[in-house]
Amino acid sequence: MLTYVYEFSEGNKDLKDLLGGKGANLAEMTNLGLPVPPGFTITTEACRAYLESGGMPEGMAEQVSEKLTALEAAMGKRLGQPDDPLLVSVRSGARFSMPGMMETVLNIGLNDESVAGLAAQSGDERFAWDSYRRLIQMFGKTVLGIDGDLFEDAIEERKRATGADGDLDLGAEDFRALVDVFKDIVLQASGRPFPTDPREQMDLAVRAVFDSWNAPRAVLYRRRERIPADLGTAVNVCAMVFGNLGMDSGTGVAFTRDPATGRQGVYGDYLQNAQGEDVVAGIRNTVPLADLERIDKASHDELMGIMRTLEEHYRDLCDIEFTIERGKLWMLQTRVGKRTAAAAFRIADQLVEQGMITADEAITRVDGDQLAQLMFPRFDETAPRDVLGRGMNASPGAAVGRAVFDSAAAVKRARAGERVVLCRRETNPDDLEGMLASEGILTSRGGKTSHAAVVARGMGTTCVCGAEELDIDVKNRRMTAPDGRVVEEGDLISIDGGTGEVLLGEVPVVDSPVVRYFDGTLDPDGEEADDLVRAVHRVMGRADADRRLGVRANADTPEDAARARRMGAQGIGLCRTEHMFLGERRPLVERLILAGDGAERDEALEGLLPLQRTDFTGILEAMDGLPVTIRLLDPPLHEFLPDLTELSVRVALAEERGENPENDRVLLRAVQRLHEQNPMMGLRGVRLGLVVPGLFTMQVRAIAQAAAERLRAGGDPRPEVMIPLVGTVQELEIIREEAVRAVREVAEEYGVELEFPVGTMIELPRAALTAGQIAESAEFFSFGTNDLTQTVWGFSRDDVEASFFSQYLEKGVFGASPFETIDVDGVGRLVRAAAEEGRAARPDLKLGVCGEHGGDPASVHFFDRVGLDYVSCSPFRVPVARLEAGRAAV
Ligand code: PEP
Ligand code: MG
């Protein structure tokens, strides 16, 4: 029989797949000899079996009983024992931390009898009844799915009736009365009485944790975070310890370093006389962890020692939850903590400096998405700031948007294309959708470990939390500053995740220092650079040293090429030539298309040649000494002609006016002739080259001439000619011969030696499927994964993302758009096969990718795995690709 239940002492931190993150770390702490209350973990395997069959797996109930008996023996009391009850918490804990899931039910084991036992044992009647009402409230909300406001409203009502200010003013009698009210709420709302059998409470809570794996919020979170849907969650059952037994008790959360900035020094919040959820929910205001030294020095010192132990053991920033019960410290949770992008880079760098991790490990502690975040613009420091109020800088960045006061409004306005800042007193998992839709999140309550702060940091969204001086009135959809100014829904505000400031209106934003560093205008060793820029510099150095994949850029102007080079590009992987045929050159292109006979066409081509040559000279100069892959013209010709409908109207109107629009008529006929129902699958790429004589030759001549001129000027041009949209080797052969001839002719004309590779894009399934044949005629392949995705899926790349992809994502058809992250199983399979067959036919075949996927972190790892030589992406993604290529290699 499978083991479904593990005592904490039987696990360790490497068993996250089986025990979930929380369970594995509780086990690790237990084995480190840290003060963890005893308990056990029900495995993810049990959850998966349950989700599959709808019933608990065979043998699990007995195993739970066995471990419960052991727990009872260790604690010297039984679950819910009337005169001295053992109480337990039941917490979810998946492989990855998931705020969308049911988190915790505390105080399981209390009922009308054992509440008296708890009162007698603790000597605190109020505490016992407060614990009991918390159980019914949490159980009702998370296990039975009852609206939490019903309970909160009842508490408020009680406070009003008794004139109490806060929870602490409520007494034993109040809680006893609330227990009755809460039981009523449960009965009314769920149609069943609150279960009083302790084991039944526990079993129902375990089942609810399993079920919560598929709660809509959890599904949404997983999709967004690309967490597989079939992992399941573990459940941790743990003996209760109490932070609400008086002022010598309390609970807190802490980080071994500041998760917002990454700076050294412990950081956290503590709340006296409270249970864990009070801190996380930001319901009451906490004190900084440093104050614990004054409140309870012994516990404080012990905690500091434990945090040092944890950091040294995990060799990373850890976050922890702890409780102090009447002066005794208990560790309830630890994990390698979430952090902002800036903190990730600073911490990785510090840990290397402190000798805790190697430089290779450091690059695995950061990722390309974080780097991309650091490249976002921030507020212009010189711009005037109209400060409404201040909160805590919970998640960095600069967000500007219209104030909205609930999740629904955020989603609605964001869908309509507006930027919004979600303003709430505090957030909870119900707000997730609105948080996702917002540029920034502002709360008036809760610390840096509140729900809003934690989730925002995870999503990379700017967040200011705990801005208490702002009165956020959700009901009336407005926010009032201390000076009386009012922000109504829809007003523009700016929030600064770096300083915690909340500003009226739109503050202008400027480039980030990290971009300036990449762009070469900020010296990492100079005075102006801060520790973040230095950390990025060192991490990038290591990534470059480690990576096997080359990184090139997609660029088609000298300016972009130069910028890409500064950003670290090792050449151009895709220089599109489409835009070179637009603008003032349009008339020439029109003439080319409309040309009746060979002579007119040649004339138009002659006109285009010098212009193209200049284009290429500039780019080759900017990329001197590095490869520049120039792709011959790809889009359908009609794109260079006027719109069919507009032109038809123009002609009709002119005729109506009795005019004779001869030129327009000729144009219209051409447009009609070239019109295609499905231009993406029509006359483009190599097909165009085959049916418009001279077009590709002109382009190749221009490339060759540009190279010859660069050579004469003492440069080192390295162009490569790339033929797009090839489906069969015959197409390629014809164009290839033309190209080689053109290069030879130019070489003779200029009296220089010219030789450069001719290759093809692999962007049609047929090309991938016949890669072996195509490689006979191609010196390189560049996978055009945009078109390849389009043609493999049959998705129009210009339409589907805006039309129905949101629904596909919502329904979980895929976790990310296949146009964004490579579809490994389908498109990826073709890439892998084509790479292998291509190399088999031509061992020195160069392989690259130039679709959008070249700059996507997950895709970069895939391209590394299948052995491509380089990825090519937009200049701004070049640093991201460099980092990810480094990470893929270690
Ligand atoms: C591609 O198809 O992936 C590609 C890079 O070419 P384009 O996006 O220009 O079609
Ligand atoms: Mg393409």
C-alpha cells in the first residue's frame, strides 16, 4: 500500500513534489531541531487520487488515524478531548505556493464541550470562546464556502451593540454569543449544522483542501503562473499553538532579508495577542519585528538565531511564520521567500559575495522576467509630484492609472483599454482578477506581508500598501487624502512602488538605470551606479560566460542595430526588409508592381537598388564584424498598394463626377488582380521572389554592393542572405542560384572577394518535415516560429490573440499563448525534428530562431535543449535572452 501520510520528522525539503512546499519545509525544520509543533502531512499523491476518483484513496483514513494517534500520544491529549482538547490546524500546501487555494482552518477539535476544556486549561474563558468562533468562521468560509462577510458583519454588529472599538474589547460573553450567531449562519447558509465531531471537522477540512485545488481562483493563478494543473496539493495537520493567549503571546511573519529591496537585515511584522491570519490579512496594524526585542527579548533572540540557521541552511532569503505562546517560540512555516526583481538580483549578488553560493548558482536565482521588470521605466525624479499620501513600498515600479475601488471595476475598465490602479482597504484572494487587470495596487491597511503586497510582488505589479493616511471608501468609490482632497473613481493617480508615494495625476516616467546600463550610458563601476546595477552587471557577466546559445537581435535599421549591439547582441538574426519598401519609396514599389513589361520593371528595380544598398550599408556598419542575416522580401505585394475598398470608392466617386481617373483605374485593376482571400497563405516570401523576376536579385545585389563598399571602407561586413517561407527545396534552389550569381557578379564589378552564406527560414510545416532535403541547399536555418506556430495550429497570427485567446486561456486550453511561449509538444516537436534532420544532412548547418519566441524565457530554454546555435529577438529582449541562455546552461 502507498504511504499517504508522513510525520513531519519523516520528510525533508527535497520532497516538495510529494509533501508540498509547506510540508517539506516543516519536515526540514523539524529535522534541523527547530521548535515546530508536531504534525503530519497528507501527500499530493493522495490528493491526485482523490481528484481522480472523487473519493479518498484506500487506506488513507487508517493512515491518518495512525498518525493522529501518534500526534495525540506526543501531545498527551486527544483531538477534541472534552477536558483538555488537542486542537489542530489544517493547511493546504502545494508544490508551489498558491494564493488562490484554501489556506488554513485553525482550532479544529473545538465544540460545545471541548471549549470548556480549553477554557479550563488555558484559564482564559475569553480566549476559548474566541478560538471557537474563529473555528466556525474559518470552517464556514473555507470548508463550507459561506460568504465571509456574513461573519464579519455579525462581529461588527456585536461591536456596535456593545460599544466595543476593536476585537480586543470584546469579552468571553460576546464571543459565546457570536458562536451561537455563527452556528446559525452556518445552518442558514449551508443547510447543515456546524459539525461538532472533531474527526469529522478534520476530515471535512482535508477534503476541502483537496477540492480547493480546482477552485476557480486557484485555476486562474496556476494558468497565469504556468503551474501544471495536475500536481495536486498536500495537506498539513499540525498541533495548534496559540498566539492569542494574552500579551505575552503573539504571531508574526518575517524575512531574513528585505524582500522589497533585497537589502541585508531581517525584516518583518509582529502582532501581539493574535493568531496568524490576523497578520496576513492586515486586519490589525502590526509592529515592526525589531520591536519584539523590547516585548520579549528571549523569543526575539531565539528567533534571530533561527533565522540565521535557516538562511545558512537554505542559502537564500527565507520567509517564516512564527507564533509565541506565552513566551515560547514556535515555527509554523518557512520557505525560500518571494521577492521583487530588484531584491532577487541584489540578494543573488550578496550571497555570492558572502560565499554562500557560487556565481553559477547566482544566475539561477534570478530570471529573465525579473530582468525585464527592472527594465521598465520609472517616475521622472525631476517631475513635480503632488503627493496625496504615503504608504509602504511593497512592490516596485511606477504605475499610472485611473483609480478603481473594486475588482470588477478594474477588470471592466482594463478590458476597455484603460490603465487602472486598484485601491482597496486591503485585498483578499477574491480580488485576484482585478489585481491582475491593474497597473498598480494601493491599500490603506496591511504591511509588506499583507495579501496585496505578497501577490503584487509575485506578479511584478507595482504596489503601495498600508497607506493609512488615505481614507479608502470602497462603498462610495472614493479616496480622501489627509488634506481633504478627494479622488473619485476614474481620476488619474500615480503610485510609486519605490518610495511608497501616492500621487495625484499622471507623473511622467523615465528609463530605468538598468536600461541605461545596458545601453552603455551608465557605467557599472562609476559613481552613479547603485548596487542594483552592479549586481545586474555581475550576474550578466556570469550568464555570458556560461551560455552556449548565441544571442542575436531582430533589427532593420542602423539605429536598432547599434542599440542591439550595445545591449549585447552578437549579430542580427533577422533583418526584415519590408519597411524598406514603404514611405517615400512607395511610388517606386507601385511602379514595380504595375510594370507591364520587363523594361519598366527593371527601371523600377534600378531605382530601388541604391536605396536598398544604403539601408544595408548602415546596418552592416553598425554590426561590423558580426553576422547580419538579411531576409528577402516577405509580405504579399498588395500590402504595398492602396486598400481595395478605398480605391474602389475613389474611382467610383471620380467617375460619378464625370472625371476620367485612368491612373487609379490601372491601380485598381492591379489591386484586384493581386487581391487574396488569405494573403498570409498567398503570394509572399520565396513565392514572390519566384514570380516577380529580378526582385530578389536586386535585393541580393544591394546586399553584395553594400558589403563591397564596407570592405573598401576597411570594414568587416558579414551578411547572410535568408529566403523566407520556403516549403520545398526546389523553391530554395532556384533563388539560391540567382543569389549566388548576383553575389559573384557584384564581386567582379567591385573587384573584391565576396562570399556569404545563403540559408532559409523554416516557418512552414512542410519545410520542417523535409528539413533534410532543404539542408542540402541551405547553409543555415532560422526557425520562423511566428509563422510556424500560425501554420501548425492553423491560427491566424494577426487575429486570434485579440479574438478568442482570452477564452482559451480561461478555459485552460493552454496556459500561455503559443505565439508567446513555444508550444513544445507541437511546434517544438517540428523544430527539434527539423534541427536533427538538417544537421544529419549537413553537419555544419547553423541553426537559429528569429520568431518572437527567441526572447521568451521558457522558449529560450527549449531552444538550448534542442541544440540551436542562437536565438534572435528584439533589441530590448536581448539582455533577457542572454540571461536565460546562461541559466539554461548551468
Ligand atoms: C516568423 O515567422 O517567425 C518570422 C520571424 O517572420 P515574420 O514574423 O516576419 O513573419
Ligand atoms: Mg515569418
